[in-house]
Amino acid sequence: MSDAVDRGITVTEMALMGESIDVSPETTAAFVGRALRGPLNQPVLVRDFGEFRRRFGASWSRSSLGPAVQQFFDHGGKQLYVVRVANNARGAMLCLPASGSALVLRAVEPGSTEHIRAAVDYDGIEEDNEALFNLTLQRIDPSTGHVIDQETYRRSSYLPDDESFIGDSLLTSALARAENPYPAHRPEPTQGIGASLQSGYVEKVQAGVDGQELTDYDLVGSRRSQTGIFALEPLSRLDLVYLPPPGKNRDLGPASLLAAELFCRERGAMLIVDPHGGWTTTAKAIDGVRRLGLASPNAMTYFPRMLPREGDGGPRAVGGAIAGRLCKQDRAADGAMVAAAGGLNLSRGLVTAVSVEPEDIHTLMREGLNPIVNGPAGRAQLLPSVTLGGGGETQRQFASLGVRRLCLRIVNAIDLGTRWAAFEADCDRVERRVRIQVRAYLAAMASIGMLASERFAVDCHVSHRGLTILVAFRPPGCVDPVSFTLHQGATGCRVATTAFPPVMENCA
């Protein structure tokens, strides 16, 4: 299954009936933050830092998103969705003369570095037709001057009542929109106008505005409008979510933190939370995480922040690096989601801002903090062991980061692989094929060492309310099995943990 997100539209390829469930999908991460340019509130897939720079601009001193993305790819991440959000940002404005009036265009993507230009010609337009014109829009890379995107609207009309009215045509444009008041005449050809004599293009008359520092409300956004965090809703697969610090010397606020945790809980994803800048000692970190009050098995944090080995700069958040390292770990040949005791190495360019003493490691873990310690050859290592959820009686296993991430991976894979069943009418065939499909998947997971035992339970039942799937298995490091119930329907899947897993002595 894959996603293609373009201009706010998501195309999801649904698995075919009985198709094998992938045991090793690439871990998908998503970052939400501020950037110099790029589409607002749309998840854009980037696969390397160069692609991020081309789409969203270079790293920016007023945003931590760029450095976080670079950390992600430097530490082994491969698949990242980026959502750009802004606070009162505005796009550049262009004015195309139209016999005493003007066609006013506003850039769709706001920001001071968004460089678009426009050209008008009458090629192919009848001489006696005074309503139609051709419009060409281009986006220019400000660093190279190269054209990176172009749109052409031929035989467009300046008249609002015409079917080819340019204002309507531009509603689907990724570059510009027409603004009121509309021109009283058709735009004049741009060749030979003022400073554009050589290029034939009209440049902006008003630069875009980058806006102000982000607030919690910008990051949270709106579920109805699918902005902020909720811009990620159309994605069918989402494993890790990270919100870099919203501004210089600012921590993530409680509103955005709680909203992000709730979103991750609903989507079966893991939220990476940065330690606050004021957590400068182990004691302050423990007190801080207690005050944070985020008891969630779908969130993880770490301590301490990191310093660059060379150059200036104070302690920095490294949630992007941790996301990348977890993605790389997930691609390990043995599929070991439960971290080895040795920890995960971070870049040699980073050193711990605070030294964690050996006697403090278990104390930090008990409080839900994953320590970053100095490893061999002075290289920092993350010890990814715990979530922020201590867990109740039914979820105590989910205090383990490895166990929780493995369970999320299995449940999400079963959800995606069995969505076809919600649209089938033959109940007996659905039950039989889903049971075979899920059993084959769990058997494959056990064969590569992802489960502690080859014994697991699978049952399913179809009713007028949809498909119910019960699965039970034992993750590595767990004494008891864990059990989940998935309710698959036409409107989506609901997942619940089961307090009393089935007996698995006689299971496959």
C-alpha cells in the first residue's frame, strides 16, 4: 500500500483480497513545523535532505524544522512526510497590466523566498477576440535561478461569466490565485514591459511575508480543515511523529503536546517528545517529566539534549536524529524492534550536553526518560527502552518502547492488509481468508524473530457491524502474551487492547 499526496488529495492503494501482509515495510515518519517556503498544511514526502531543500528551502535560523530533517536523514531515515505550518505568512503579489486595470495574482505558497513570475501572450488567439489570453506561471529556485515548476493556462478569459475565466482556472493552481478586483480588460502581453524586456515575465511587486513564530494553535491546526497535525490524517501509514521546537529557546507547549499525543494514539503512531531546555540535570529532568504529566504508551522522550562537537551553539533537541535512528533500526536484518542493550549510536558530531552517571540510568528509565550516554570512543548512544506510559494492569507491557512499537507495527499492518474485508459481502469467505491472511503474517513475523514464540492466536467474525479480528502473540521480552481486537468497518478501523488474551497452548 502506498500514498501519493498532491495538493491535499490522497490516493490510497488498498491491498487486494487475501494479499500477503508485508512483514518489513519502511518505517514512515512525519515532522510538522515552520519552513521558508513550500505548500502549507500538506504532507509532502521527501526521501533525502536535498529534496527537502528544493521543496521547503534551506535550513533557517528561525526554525528548527530544517536541522531536524537533516538529522533524520543523517541518522538513517529514508521516508519522511513534512507538513509546513505558518503564522500570518503571506504570498508574494504580481500585477499584470490590463489597460488601466490589472490582473492581480497572489502566490499560493507564502514566504519571502517564494519566487514566482508570470507572462501573458496572445499566441493562437483570434485577432477579433478581445477576451482571451494565454497565461504562463513559473516558480524559480532563488538559489540557482532555474525554473522548478511551470503552469500554462491557454485561451483563458478575463470575464468572470466565461467558462474559461482565469480566476476559476487558477483555483487548482499550485502557484498562484487571482484576487479581487478582477481586471476590466484582458491583460496586456508582457513582452517588452519595463524591466522585463528581455525575459518577457513580470516579477513580484510585493514580496511574500514569512509570518511570526508558531503558536501551539498553528501546530495543532484543525481536524475539520485538515491543518497542522491533522494534515497528516489522509496518510494511510504513519509510524513516528515529531514536532520540532516551535521557536528559538522555546519548548513545545502543553496544548500542542497533548493534541499530538491524542492524534498518535488514534493513529497508532509513536510521538517523539524533546526534553525541555531547562532540564539541565538529572534531578531537573525527573522533576520536569513528572510535571509534564504525559502518561502515554504512544509517546517517548529522552535526556539530555545534545551539543555540536565542533562550532558554537547551545544544547539542541535531537528528536529528528532519534526518529532517523529508529527507522534505521527497524530495517535491521533480524527485525529486532526491541532495542539491544548496547543502545543506538548517534552522529559523531553530537555530544551530550549533560553527562548521565551510570547510577542514574535506571532512575531515568523508571520515570520514562530514555538516557543518552557516552559510549565507546566517545560516541553518544541512545538507550531506547521506555515509553512515557507506566501502564496499568492491562498495559504494563507497553512501558517498554520496543514492545509498544512492535505491537503498533503489527496492528497497523493487519489493519492495512485487511481493509478490503469491509467491502465484501460473503461473510464465510471473508472470515476464512482473513484468518489465513493474518495467520500467515504472524507466522512470517515469528520466523524472522519478531515474536518470542511461534504460538499465536487469530480469530475473526463478520457481522452487520463489520469485521472483528482478535489477535494474540508474545513479543520478545514479554512473559505474557498481548492481545488486540480490531473492528474493521467501512468508515475505518478501531483498535482495543484485550485484558484477557486467549489461551494459546493449542494455537499455531
